[in-house]
Amino acid sequence: MGIKTKDLLGLKNISKEEIELILNTAESMEEIIYRDVKKLPTLRGKSVVSLFYEPSTRTRSSFELAGKYLGADTMNMGVSSSSVKKGETLIDTGRTLDAMGIDMVVIRHPAAGAPKLLGENIKARVINAGDGYHEHPTQALLDMYTMRKKFGELQGLTVAIIGDILHSRVVRSNIWGLTKMGAEVIVCGPPTLLPADIAATGVRVVTCFKDALRDADVIMMLRIQLERQQKGLFPSKREYAKMYGLNKETLSLAKKDAMVMHPGPINRGVEISPEVYESVQSVIDEQVTAGVAVRMALLYLMMGSDFEDEKATS
Amino acid sequence: MKRLLLKNALIIDSVRHREFKGDILIENCKIKKVAEEIEINDREETRTIDLEGKVVTPGMIDMHVHLREPGEENKETIATGTKAAAYGGFTAVACMPNTYPAADNEATIELIKRRAEEAGNCRVLPVGCLTKERQGEIMAEYGFLKDAGVVALSDDGNGVMNSEVMRHCMEYATLYDLPVLSHCEDENLAEGGQIHEGYYSTILGLQGIPAAAEEIMIARDIALAELTGARLHICHISTKGGVELVRRAKEKGLKVTAEAAPHHFSLSDQETASYNTATKVNPPLRSEEHIQAVIAGLKDGTIDVIASDHAPHSREEKEVEYPFAPFGISGVETCLAVSLHYLYHTGKLSLRQLVEKFTTGPASVLGINIAGIEEGSLAHLTVFDPELVKEVNLKNWHSLGQNTPYAGKNLKGWPVMTIVGGKITAESLT
């Protein structure tokens, strides 16, 4: 059994069983990361290209390391130095990669839907590493992996996601994944940063930070981009930090063993204080390790077996 | 053939308000005779067409198309766009002035008219710019434009954001009794938006365009119509609130009219979930409640006209990431078919009502005379088969713009013949 679809575009359309399979596989992958010699021959002869149209540190290096640990050949296609700069379309870039015999493309793109467009036009399998405000499935998988590791299961957990819900692809993937696994999701932020009809996805929507913290087993803080302030979505960094910043005082309102997460990179002192970041409740560094394990699992599951449907679905 | 004899047709003459079964004889561009039955002696000189089961109406007008010429001939030309219009059942189209150069001067209007005449597919009624270069700042020369032959004024594609400029444009337009066709969109509120703001914009991660962006400008323009006495026509109305505003303006007796595009009463924003850029259009495909409001507006007469907002684009422009694709649906060829399928066959509009939205409706908005189906009038006629089921097939497509969200869909009710000045300009009778 593997991943049924050709491409992994998001968590909206994959099944609970597939999520479980990925998380279970990631458990055995994590063990490899701690080995002295981190190199398996499993994916020897397979090639993975990362095609990043947006800057990224952890996601890109995490995918590359995951591929290398499993013996695949990984290549990073720097978009700024490639033909993309010369005006090549995404579809044509994909056709070029196909013609080179690539097995998989990991794509990050500022436009929602770009990985789907690529996947529909190439033979290589595609993993979405973040598209616009749409989805970031591997981030949500590593978040769920980290939660499951601590709590044993996701069923029954209450996960509060705080901050810029409107512009977050991490939130959307976590909503689909977590609700499928039986967790309750609370999204919290100022009304200007909550997207229309978000409640229709099955989450609880609150604007008061304290209300969101009260029942949470997991507190996931999102990065606040300061350009949102320039767009008039909140008045100042100072007021944001006061209303929605997680510090020792606000953390004390939550359950004693509540877990603190952040997809990174962090604005220290804005959405999260350094003390909380470094506290025992924080699993932000563990999330990074989980990221490698989950991506190893995905590469293994998607390249080690054939997919069932020939067509990509979103 | 000197003469054309159309037999056994259901004639819906929306101009003369009558409906009957009969024959029409056409000779020398004109309707020679209309009767229950016409017998011809010299069959040699006459082409006789049996139109049993088909409907003949006064020539239909699509009062909102983008023909792209001059300037964007990779998307469409006047020749291809008017051919597509003829195959869509239209004997006339009103073309929007967002060309390059913009149609804010007599020379561009003359060029459009000449190219249209050379093509000979259907009549072209040019719309002139409301402001110079469609910048929303300086009024265009309406007097010269009117002399050159424009039927209306518009900056379509954009609205005029400055209310003072709009006020003066509307005031000045009354001097020439030209209708102002308004593209109602608050550009600040809609900026960066890709699809209707709602559940789908949220889950797809595409920036939303709230219904309020349209409603605000409709409300403003109605207020200005009241202030200035201008003839205001709301283009491509797509929102529940917008329809309600027009309804109230009409009740008040203001000179306000409106049009709806077929995609706004047939497709919801759910279609955008495919990220198919053929669904990217402005105003965007809305949610179900807005669709129902547009249909209700068509039904009760709040919306006078159905027009395609035909906006062809080239493949290379549309085969890109959703946010990078231009807005627009190539719709003139499916406009009547979609309307028959989604309005007539669902029982929302009678055939008579539907025909009015394409004939007397646009004619009265534009203030042009159209002939009824009677002896002596020019033979501009549309023939459609209300029961014909056919797939929208891009292989039999006439527009250069293949950007249609209806591709592959089966529609019931299609135009089968278009007659302009006695000449058949499109025919797909089987």
C-alpha cells in the first residue's frame, strides 16, 4: 500500500488511512536520523528535484536531506538562476524536468494551485511544499506527527491555531488533517486575519486569545508577517503582541501540559516570547526533526510504489 | 439564390408582441412576406428551409462583447469575434472600448466599423470610452464619438473610481442621450482578488472579491443617476445586493437598467475548485444565493438584458497559475445556448421572456430601433432549436479564445442559423 494519488497536493483529499500510513512510516524513519551513518539504499537511482519559487530554509533542506538519507539523488533547481527568470512557464519547466527523467518534483510556489497545474502536466510525481495560502501538507503532517508522538493519538485533542489564519497554508492543511483524525481545531486571530466562512471547514472560530487557550492541548502560534500591518490588517506590532502574543503570562492560562508549536521561522518577541520558545512546553525544535522523518516517509511511500490512479486529484 | 423561404417556424416576434407558426419569405435583404403558409412558384430561385420545431426571432443582440481589435489580435479579431457571434445566434454585438488604442476617438471607431463591415458576419455597434484612455480622469469627446457612431459609453474592464469624474461624465452624456454602461467594482476592495470571497476562496487559498465591491459601486452609480438624470446601465450584475439596488431604483422610476452574463446564472464559485483558469472571470462566479438572485432579477424584469461579456484570451495567457491568468470567459458562442439550457429548460423564463432579453431588452437600453418580423423590414433574424442537445466542443469553435468553462458540457437549446440583412452568416442546421 502506498499513496493512492500520483501527487500529494494537500490533505483535503487524502484519506485518514493514508495519513496514518504516512505517520506510521515516519516513526521508523525517525530512527534513521539518529544513526551515525544516515544513508539507506532504498531510493538509490531515484531523482528528486526541488523547485522553489519562494525562499525557504527548513522545508527545502528538510526535503533534500530526507532524499539523501534514503539514497535518492536530490537536486535543487534555483528558480532565480534558471530559465524561469527568462519567462518560461511553469508547464514548460515541468516538461523540461520530465524530459530529463526526473521521478519527483517538490514544488513551492506563491500561487495557490500551482502544484496541481504542474502535476496535471508532467509524468513525475509532485509533492506540494506550500502553494500560496492553499496548503502545506508536509508541514501539517509533521505537526500531527509531533502531536501524536506526545499524546499517543490525535483523536480527542484540542488544537488552537493562533494568528494570521487568512494568509496561512499551514492552517488549511492542519484543519483538513486534524479534523480527519478526530481532533478539534480552534482558529483564533483578529477578525481581519480570519478568512470568510472558515467555520464551514468544521473548526471553532474565536477572536479572543484567552478563550482559545483555555481548552487547548496544543497551541500552534503562526508567524505574523509585518507586511500585513502595512496593508492595514492590524494597527501595530505592539498591539498585536499584546493581544495575540504567547508569553509566560498568557501561557499560564492554558493547560499545564499544553504543547507549544510554531511552523517557523519565528518572530521572537512578537507572536512568541523567547522564554516560551525555550520552555519545556515548546516542541518547536522537535517539529524540525519530525519534518525530516515525515518527508522521508513520503518519498519512500510515493517513490517506492506505484500509484493507483493515473490522474492527479486535488 | 435570390430568395429564402423559411417554413413552419415558430415565430416569436418580441418587437410586435406576437407569437405564431408560419413562413417567412426573404428577398433582397428584406422580409417580403410573412404568413401562415407561403407557396412559391419559381422554386429555382428560392432556397426553402424547413424550420419545423425551430424558433425564429428578431435578430438577437449581444450588447457586451470584447472583440480585442485593435491591439490584442492574438486574443480575437473583429472577423473571428463576429463570426463567433453569428454562430452564437447574434445579428449584432456592441463591442467594448478597452482596445489598444482605446476607443476614445473617432479613428478607432471608424476602424472597428470598417473591419466589421469587411467581415460581414454581424452588425457591430461600437461603445465609446467614458474617459480618455479609460483612465477614469478626463472625459472623452462624446460628441465626436456619437458622430462616429457609438451607441453607448463605458470604461468597461474598469470602473470610474472618482465619483466626481463619474458625476460629470454622466451629466455630460445626457447631452447626447447616450447610455452609460457601468462596470461596478470598488477597485480598492477588489484589489488582488481572484474569485468570489467565501468558502471557496478560503479553502483554495485564493484572495476573495467580496460581493460588496460590486454593490457599493452600483449604489453609488444609482445615486449619481438620480443626481444627473443620466441613463445608467449596470454591466454584468452578479450580486444579490446589486440586483436589489437596481430593483429599488426602477421602482423609484430612475433610468436604470441592468444586464446579466450567462455564467452568473449558471455556474457557481464551486467551479473554481478545479483551479481551471477558464473559471476566472470578473465579476467572479458567485455562490448559490447570488445566482438565485440574478435569476429572480431576470424573471421579474429587474435585469433587462442577457449579454455574454465575451472576453477571449489566448491559450498562453490562460495556461498559467490561477492568480496569473487574466479574467474573462469566451462566451458569445454559448450565450444563447447556456440561457436556453439554464433558464428556459429549468422553467425559470418562458421562451418569450428569454427572447426579449436578447432583442427588445438590449435595443431599448441602447436606444436603437429593431425591426419586427413583418413585411418590408430588414431581415435580421435569429433561428434556434430549443430542443437540440449538443456538446460544447472546441473543435467547432469560432472564437480565437478557447477560455470557456462549458467545454465538454452538454447544453439543450442552440442557435442554428443567423440571418443578417437577408444573408445567412452562420448555419449549423443538421
